Amino acid sequence: MNWYEVIGIIATLFVLLSFLMKDVKVIRIINIIGCIFFVVYGILIGSLSTWLLNGILIFIHIYYLVKFYMDKKKNEILETKK
């Protein structure tokens, strides 16, 4: 087994692990880690589709995490004004 296959397996395990979680924030964070490993793996094996898809997914997960925290902060501010 090549060392870059190990990276692909680690990526797979992180993505699978994310499906076992219940908290959406934790799902996204663990999935981001898996996506990062898949980007590295895709680059190593020369697979544009693998690294491109997972690279885009990283930004999508980050967007929703930032949105979640901004909405949470906004709600906290509104609660203190009541």
C-alpha cells in the first residue's frame, strides 16, 4: 500500500466519522478535516475531480459554520436588548 493511499483512507474515515455525529457543527468540522485529506490525496494521485470537489466542499462547510456563529451572535445581541 502506498503512503498516499493511507491519506485517502484517513480522509474516508473522517468523512465516515462525520456521518456518526449528531451536532451539525461537529459534522462540518470533522468533514472539513476529511475534505482536506481528500484534497491532498486528490493532488497526489492527480485526480482533479477529487481535489476540486473536496476543495469546494471545504469552503461550503466554512461558509455555513461562519453563518451559524454569526446568527448565534446576532441572536445573543437581540436577546440582551429585550
